[in-house]
Amino acid sequence: MTAQLLAGTPVAEAVLQDVAQRVQALAERGMTPGLGTILVGDDEASAGYVRRKHVACEEVGITSHHIEIPGSGVQQDLLDAVDQFNADPAVNAFLIQHPVPAHFDFNEALDRMDPAKDADGLHPVNLGKLVLQEPAPVPCTPAGIRAMLQHYGVDIAGREVVVVGRGPTLGRPLSLLLTLKGAGANAAVTVVHSAVPDLADYTRRADIVIVAVGQPNFLTPDMVKPGAVVVSGGISWEGRKLLPDVDESVGEVASWITPRLGGVGPTTVALLLQNTVAAAENQTELA
């Protein structure tokens, strides 16, 4: 068996086409959406992710606003940056690039953010709305994974999904999103992690396996049921080479698999811009 590829680029292009049309509609009303980013420290991978987001903004007509805080800075610098974007009417949504250096408190800064300007969908208010299935920005990578499965016609309703990883930006919100009643969800979801003994017993019975642990080649063919759908949500780096959580040889067992490059990443950026234009639309209606 050779798996078909769950390529993220076509999914992202469809989302961004819709975003560009919505940006144009706002422009005709005299409003240009703006996305802000806060980068703390000098991690080159994080800086690269932020650059990619600003390039995508330019392509669809969203303006970019950026604040950099050196790793030698203090927590108050981060809180001041959040306050600045909260107060800036040109910034409709913004994010704090995660992770931040250890001596910064990401959660405190996140809690200080205006929930209406939460581009990543990670503010406690918005995560609470996700639980209650109320309108709110949805975390970008989980939303991108759901959009990818829907784009390729992978029906997950009633199917067994195993999410490997319980992080606050991916594994935890993804497990909530996929259990909701509605399109692209309604699944039976199990969350496992490194402290679970015999973890492969769970992944081998799953119809869909989504791995978000940030460990290269974590999921191997012997851990996958033949014909399962496999998504690598986490990545790590070996020098300048990007490595997914899923070993490429899993493609010999799975029916669908994300590629090493161009998988979940493009959809994450696209859904971030979708959240940004939605925030701009909401704020325009309230003005």
C-alpha cells in the first residue's frame, strides 16, 4: 500500500482565496485588516515562522505589525507589547509566537490579551467558547488539520481518532475540536502522551492518528493499523532540515499521510489569516 498525500498547500490556497475576497470587501468599506506578531528571544525557527506569516499577509492584503523583544528582556516588556496591540485600532488580531524563553510567562501575557484580538484562538475565553461550541477564533493548527481532512473527504464522524500529544496549542484543543457535533468532527477521540504505557496499543486501533509531540520519526509503521489516516502535526529540526513526528515509511501502511514538507504548516498560516479577517469583520460591525 502506498498512501495518498494530505498536502496542505491546496487547502491553504482555497482558504486564502476566500480571505483575499473578504479583505477586498473590507477595503471597499475603507478598512484594511491588520495582524500583529510579538516575537520574544532569538530562536531562528520562531523568527522564520513569523516571517512566513507576514509574507502571507502581504499576499492577501493584510497589513503586518511586529514587535521584537530580546531574550534579555523582562516580563513587563512582553506585557507592554500586548497592551500596545490591544490599544492599536490598526491591529485587529495578534499573536505571541510560542514558545517564549523560560523566564517569560506566556500564559500571563495571553490572559492579558483582548480575546477579540486573539489571532491564535488560545485565550482562555476563546478556548472556553470552543468547549461550549460558541463562535470564537479556533486554534490555527487544529483548525487547519480539520480543514485538511475535510478537503480530502476524510470523514471522521463516529471514527476512532487517537491524538498523540496534549500540548495547549495543538493536542489539547484538537481533541476538543474533533469531538464537537458538526461537519469535520463528531469523532471518538482518545488523547495519549509519553506517560501512557503501551502507547502503540492505542495508535494501532485508530482509524486516524494525529501526532503532535515534536519528536522526529516518533510514529513508526508498526504503530499504525493498515489503511489508517496519519497526520504529523508536530515538527522538529535537524540543523536546517525539518523532520515530522511521523516516519516517512508509515506511508507504506497508511491510506493517507501528510508529506514531510507542505503538510500542516501551510494550513496553519491560512487559518491564522482567516481568524484575522474574521476579527476585522467583527470589529467593523461593532464600530
